[in-house]
Amino acid sequence: MIFCLIIQDSDTLNNYLIRNGCFPGGTMIRPKTWNEMEKWEKELYEEADEKPNVEVLMEKEDYDKFIEQIMRAEIYASGKKLGIWEEPKNIENE
């Protein structure tokens, strides 16, 4: 699995999709590397043939900025009731 960002100026396609209510922000959180995992998380792989092979090619500071954008975008979309945050329609009244 590869997570990538499509960047234009200071925005990303990922951020645009969250801001418009296409996905919840949590879908943009990258998986942890083996070294970042807690002991209990590593124990889940005790009987597996392979450990997770996650490589991160993004600086922590850049990733933290990205996640901050994503959190703000989700707050905006949910506040404006966009996309997945839209109020369900009452079919009986239509």
C-alpha cells in the first residue's frame, strides 16, 4: 500500500477531498513503522510470517503540517454538512 500526496501550491488533493466531505480525515493517517509501534501492537504480529514493512519518505514536520490541514478540513466539512457530513434526507417526506 502506498500513501501519497498530490500537491498544488500549499494545498493537496487529499485535503481538498476531506474539505469537500468525500472522506473522514482519519483516512489520511499513515500507518506506523515497526519502530513506532507500541509493544502490544508488535505482539499482534508474533505468529505472522512477516513484520509490517512501512517506509516513511516524508519529514515529520511536513507530515504534522499535513495532518493539521486535514483536521481543519474535516472540521470545515462537518460544520458545513458537506458530503458524508450531510444531513440524511427523510424519504417519507418526499
